[in-house]
Amino acid sequence: MEHKDYIKHYAGSVEDLTEELGNLRYDTLANFLEMLAAKLERDSAKNIAKDRLKLAEHLKDAHQCIKEASWNIAKAWVVAEPYEV
């Protein structure tokens, strides 16, 4: 897999993308983060299979941090949901 520094079919900057993601409803953002965490976990497993253990370790750590972030955003949604119009 080739890692790119852009997203195909997305013309905005990384800063724009950050704002767009940050403006998602918190339940949707939590879901996105959960899926991103799962992707990094899969990438970690693939790198273990290729004996890239240090890379796999960092990806696994990132997976755990993003998963924790998704839990925290999900908790924020519980608080924010009553205020959604």
C-alpha cells in the first residue's frame, strides 16, 4: 500500500479537513475515530506479519490512544446530545 499525503477526491487542505471532522456531531466523530483506531490496529497486525515490530508497536499505541479518544468523544456526545437542535 502506498501512503499518500492527500485524499483522493478531496480538494481541501489538511487544515480544512481537520475543521470539517471537528465540526461533525460528536457521535459521528466518535464513530469515525473508532473506525480509524480499527484501521491502525489492522495496520499494526500487518506490520507484525512483516516483522516490522517497532512500526507495529507505534501503530498499536496510536490505535489505543485514538480508541480512548473515541470513548471520550462518545461521552461528550452523551452530555451534548440534549442541546442538539
